Amino acid sequence: MIGYTTKRDAIGPQALGGGPQRCAVRLAGGDRKESVGADTRLREVARRAGSADSDIVPKEPQPLPPTPRNETPEERADRNMVELLQELRVLQTGVQILFAFLLGVAFTSRFPQLTAFQRDTYVVTLLLTVITSAVLATPVALHRGLFQRGVKPRIVALSSLYAEVGLAFLALALNGAVLLLMDLVLGRIAAITITTATTVMFAGLWFLVPWALRRM
């Protein structure tokens, strides 16, 4: 029987690829290309991810919300009372200085030469200073008189009211002292002008500004 050989069989492995070694080289080259292509794709994915992260704007840290004081009503009343007494201590120092100054005026050599208006201004200012001292000391008397009675919140509310009234009397007493001194030094018209300006100043700083802040 006549045997037929195909062209592939006639050519042989050397004619096709140059032998098994050359085939192995070709396979290694293909694997190397696939590896390089995979690395390229990974670098491209990483580059895109990096650019996407760079487009994200970092958010600024938000401030923490204020937390309420963890205190009972009694503790809040105690704290408010301590703060109020410290404020009254500052006011009483100013009242004592003003009162000492007015007492010393009465013993000066020029005091008998004062006019009727100046004497009246002096007496009214001295009395306003005494009233101021009494009103500002009332919270201390309330705290001592109602000690351990379980009414601390009521004491704080009344003491705050007395402090505001004491501020009003203190402003009047200070303006009275300004009027008396300016009348002695500069004359009646200048004294009235300066006293009006100081009255407006005290009213604005001590009463109008807190009132406006409460309404905001």
C-alpha cells in the first residue's frame, strides 16, 4: 500500500520552528509580553486611582457642638451665686473709693466756699453713694439670712435684680461726682455738658449694650 506523507510531516519540526529550543524561546517571549502588558495595565489603574484621589478636596474639620453643663439646678444656683458675689465685690470697691473721696471733700478748706448748687450736688451724690452701697450689699444679706433654707435659686434671682439696681445708683453717684468737680473747675456750662456725656456713656455701656445682646 502506497503511503502518503503530508507536507507538515515532510517538512519536519526543524523547518517549522527551528526545533524545540526555538519553540521554548517563543513561548517565553509570549509570557514576557503578557507580563509586561499586565504590569502596564496595573500602572494605568493605579495612575487613574491616584488622579481620582487628588480631585477629592479634603474637608475641614467641623467644630464640636457645645455641650451643656452637666450640673443640677442646685449646682447651677451655687455657681451663679459665686459669680454674682465676685461681680459685687468689684463694684463695692469702686463705691468705697467714691464714698471715701466724698467724705474727704467735706473737711477741705474750700468746702465752706461752695455755692448752694454745689452743696446740693454734694449732698445728693453722697446719699446716692450710700444707697448704692446698701443695695449692692443686699445680696450678701439675703444669702446669709436665707442660708440653708433651700431657696438658693430665688436668692440668685433677687440678687441679680439688686445688682442691676445698684449699677443704676452707682452710675448716678459717679455722674454726680463728675458734675460737682467739673462745676468747681470748669464752670456750670462745661460741667453740665461733660456730665451729660458721661451719663450717656454709662447708660450705653452698662444697660443698652447688654439689652441689645440679649435681643440678638
